[in-house]
Amino acid sequence: NVDQFDTVSTNNRQSVTVTPNVLDLAVTKIVNDNTPNRNENVTFTVTVTNASAINATNVEITDSLPAGLTFVSATPSTGTYNNATGVWTLGTLTNTAGQNSATLQIVATMSSSTAVTNTARLSGVSELDTNATNNTASVLVTPNVADLAITKTASPTLAGPNNETVFTLALRNNGPADATGVQVTDLLPAGMSFVGVDSSTAGTTYNSATGIWNVGALSATAGQNTASFAI
């Protein structure tokens, strides 16, 4: 607005176009073993790729381990990882072909008897990411579980002084997974003296000093899922 007459109206307006920096960061995740045993380590590998025409700055990926996974170590190809916060701080991720990806390897111990999901997500970048559909990646880890059942019998159940009694243990794997590293402890109580092993499934051993019956592996396959020994 002006009190005088503006005789040239063609130069009364001026526009500029502001184009924001936009990019597309893609997050992927894999695990080396999605069916681990109890207390076994697994390695998660998170990869972030810059599929853009510009560099990405102040990049952060968050990967917090869920309950059931215990942190062991982390190895980022660039930047730093804070296992307390779960934040992987990359900084700048170039768009140069062959240099536009970074990886983070996290080693964790499986401590859960139920399945857990581990998720990595893009949690920070200075530019505008126009494709949110590939900013999150998850993997499901389902531990091997087995149901081992023990029965024990004695013959005879009544024995006089210095008479022998045979104790028989039967172990059965009800599955669903094969069992490995199986040990059963049966230490004779005071008042009983070990005489010897009466019988034992092939490949198993008994240590009378510790009372440990070392079974080893026990299949879940029907007809192969039992073991026994008698002392």
C-alpha cells in the first residue's frame, strides 16, 4: 500500500522458490540365527543406505534390545553405538555409490524362552526423508525349546542292611526341539554306597562322585527321544 500512484505495477511482486533437501534412507536388518538355543549368542546386522542425490547429515538409528536379549557387544562400521540408549550415531552418510551404506553389528545372548522381536528404526536426520515405509526393520528370534521329563523307579523299594537297590532313571524329550548338552544329577544320599552302573543308554556316562549323568544330545524324534540308566 502506498499513498501515491504506482504507475508501474509489473514490478510490484517478486517470488522465490524454496526447495527443501529431500532424501530416502532405507533401513534393513538380519540375524545370523533366528532359532538359537538358551544362552546362545546371536548377531544382528543393521544396514542403512542413502539412496538419494544428496548427503544425509546427523543420521541416527535406534536399536534397543528387547527383554530376553542381553547385550554383549556392538561394532559399527562408522559412528558410535550406545547400548544404554540403543542409539547408533552415524553423523553424515554420503550419497556416493559404493560408500552410501553403513552397518551395525550387535551381538546379544538369548535369555528368553519365548520369541522376541528386535527392531531398528531411523530416529534422526537433518534432511526430509520422503519415504517412511523403509525407515524401520525388524527380525523375529524364536528360541529352541524342549520339554524333558524324568521318571525314577527303585527295585526293591524295601531293602535290608547291605542289600542292593537298583535305581532306574528314564529321560524323555517331548520336544518340539532336539535337546543338547543334557545333564541329569542323581547323587546318592548318605547311607547309600555306590556299587556300579547297572545299565545305561549307549553314549551316556555317569560320574558317581558328582552324581551327574551326562546324556549329551537327545532327539525329539519319536523312537529316538528316550534315554535311561540304572545304578
